[in-house]
Amino acid sequence: MNKILVANRGEIALRVMRSAKEMGIKTVAVFSEADRNAPFVKYADEAVCIGPPASSQSYLRGEKILQVCKDLGVDGIHPGYGFLSENADFARKVKEAGITFIGPSAEAMDIMGDKLSAKAAAKKFNVPMVPGSEGAIQSLEEAVRVAKETGFPLLIKASAGGGGKGMRLVEKVEEVEEQMKLAMSEAKSAFGDDAVFIEKFVSGPRHIEIQLLADNHGNIVYLFERECSIQRRHQKVIEEAPSSVLTPELRKQMGECAVNVAKACNYSGAGTVEFLLDDTMNFYFLEMNTRLQVEHPVTEMITGLDLVKEQIKVARNEKLAFKQEDLRINGHAMEVRVYAEDPQNNFLPDIGKLQVYRIPKGTGVRVDDGFEEGMDIPIYYDPMIAKLITHGKDRKESIDRMLRAISEYRIVGVETTLDFCAFVLQHEAFLSGKFDTNFIKHHYKPEYLVKQDKTEEQIAAIVASGLFGSATAAANDTEGTTAKTGSKWKKNRLLQ
Ligand code: MV4
């Protein structure tokens, strides 16, 4: 492989290109008009504008991207995450064009993209499932019968859904028929497929996912787990590896089950198997993500591997250079997602100009970002500014390091989730490891982040950034009147 096109944008496009560069592989960026000045565009050896800002007119245009590949002699495509990364039809077209798709086969993506076929495949390998229906529910009568057998509360899930999309909670038998009708019509309009299934509702579960790596020669290893239980409306807030609750025995059991899920779809490349873990430490298969995930850096920190390099090596048909016995967990890693969202205002996206943007540094700190000071956060895409990752000898050190790194981060111009993350990291329930996917619902109120005098905070942030002159100029710029002033919240301070 001599030249890779990255069919993505932002931090992940840059992250992929860095690994390609280390491997001596040329890189091509494709970008929308909104990303013309983005670091990933400057970093690439070649860059081509593929359309207007809207994703549907740029990053989702598979045919256009394939044309760029042909024009520039590209021989591999890395899809990153989101956009076309889990689109089996795109993977098929890439292959038909004689280009290597850096990811699993279209067939594996088809099986795992449909939750019912994913469960059917995994079931053949004795992977534990939440009790519920066998396959799609065919009638309202069947729904009522299965619901009674399963017990309440239960979930109706869309087979074409996933990641929390297309789920309905049903508390009692009288609601089953109505909720079934609603679930099916919603699934039909959202996904073009009305197939739904029933699962018993696991209350207060933890979200544990296993990172896998498989080559094209039948070798599969698990790179241990990530715990992603701290979520808000199915958006992950904090991820860590390893989980603070898995024993070595449970880790091995879940790892081997995940390997079986990969076998069930003849998987190749990097992939992730999601499990729910209940309060009695029973685990259940949820779904498999057939892409590199946002939170992959925590796995890189504890294993010492570069997952993008591994993906590229697998795509070049190389054998994995290590076996399961060779792998060890080294220390502990945390990741927080830094979003341009306002935690005081229902996490509404807060887009605008990064008037001051200074990243934390030092031992055990990694920042994967795709912005520079002075850039605007575009309104067209996910408002994630950066991923802040720390590594330490144990969980405590990774948390202490994260709090230190958050306190060094300087962002003026947009509200961010940094202080909100600091709140979570200092909470007794988080520190003790006794938390589940309801943490934010149970423990967070906007009042817990203390409002601070705007002017005082703004001056403090600008002075601390060492950019007094330039930031003052920016703040005085009359054309910048829509740009907000800095973070209003006291750093790392907890009410109560
Ligand atoms: C569940 C569940 C409880 N019981 N399934 C949400 C995302 C999707 N991957 C599956 N999800 C859930 N499925 C049963 N049978 C609870 C969730 C869930 C959840 C799972 C992982 C992380 C955060 C979550 C937040 C709410 C609900």
C-alpha cells in the first residue's frame, strides 16, 4: 500500500494520517468547503475538495471519493468512524474498484449492521444474550406472548437500530400492543425496516466493550476492555481502560466471547464487541461495531499498540505479529471527550471561534484534536473539539493526571464540557468505581457547575494563556461580536 485516502475529517483524519506517515505511506485528504483550513487538510500529501459543507454533499459521497482515488492513484481507503465507515455498500464498491478498504469485509458489516442477524450469528457460538424473543416479532399476538414470557420491564428494539436508536421501554402487558405499533412504524420511517425484537430490560447496567484485532489468516486477539458507562443520551463522556470492576477471569470470559462473535462473521481488522454487565456481574452481547472507535486511544495506551497501524497491516494481508499470551495490560488510561457544548444549557452545541486554544502537555497526556487557535468550530458536524487522554500507573494516577490536564486546557470562545468532565472525575461514585450507565441522570445537575463572573474568568483565561495581546485584539474585533467570551465556570469546583 503506497497511498491512503482518508474518507473522514477532523481529529480522526489527522490521527490516521500520522500513522500512515510513520509507515512511509502517502496520504490524501478529501474535504468539504467548511474544512478548507483544517489541520488534516494541510497535513495530507494531497487534498481534494469534494463539495459543500453538508455531509450528504461531501463526506458521504462515496462515488465522488472513489473518483478521487482513481484520479490520484490511491490504493487504500481508511474510513475513520461515522460517515461511510459502517456502510457495507461503500466497502463493496471500494473493493470492486480494486482498492483496499481498511476495515472488515462488506459481508461482516452486513451481518453486524443488522442486530437480529448479529444475534443469530453470535448465538451459534454460545455468546450470552439478554433473554427475549428469538428473531423478529411477526405479530402483535406473538409480541404479547413473548412479552409475558420475558417479563417486565422490557425493551422493544429495532433490528436496524443500534447505539441507542430505535428502543422503547415497556413497563406492563397492557402497553405491549401500542408500543409495538409505535416501535415498528418508527423503525420503518427511520431505517426503512420495521423488524423489531424484544429483550428483557437490564436495569442499571454497565457498558463494557472488548477491542478485537483479527487478521486474514484466522488469528483473532482481544485487546481487553474499555468501560464506557459514563454516557449522556447515548453520547459517551468518559471512557477508561481497563474497567475497574472486571476480574481477570471475567475479562478472559468476555474476551473469548468477543473473539467468538468475530469468528461468527469471519471478521477481519479492528472491531469492538459491546456487552452489558448487570449488577450481579452477568454479561450479555449487545452489538458489534465494525469500525475503529472514537475511544480507541485508551486501548492504545494500555497495550502499547497503534491500532491504525495494525488495521493497515491487516489490510496488507500481514499476519498479526503477536498472540493473546503476548498481550498485557500496562497501567490505566482515561479519555474525556471535549465537546463545544454548554453543560449549563442542556448541552446545546456552542459553536463559534476558538479565540484562545491551548492544549495541556506533560507526562502521560495525549490530545487527539483537529483544530487550531483562531479556527471556527463548524456547525455542520459533530461538535467534538478534542479527545483528552491520560495514562498512569493505576486508575488513581490516570484520574489525577486528567484533572491536572483539564486544569491546563485553555479554551476561550466556546463553552465546553471540560468542567463537566472534571465534576464527574471528582465524584465519589466515579472514584469508588460504583457507577453505571445512569450516573449522569442520578448525579448531575447544571447547578453543580458554579457560575463565575464572566469578566474575571475571561481575563484569567487570557492571562493564563500568555496571549494577552492577541486575545485582547480578538475580543475587541467588532466583526467577532457573535463569538462568545470564555468559559464561565470555576474550574474543578464542586457545590455540596
Ligand atoms: C439495553 C439496556 C438495558 N437492557 N438492553 C443503549 C445503546 C444500545 N447499544 C443498547 N442500549 C441499551 N440496551 C437491554 N436489554 C440499556 C441500554 C442502555 C445503555 C447501554 C449502554 C450504555 C448506555 C446506555 C444508556 C441507556 C440504555
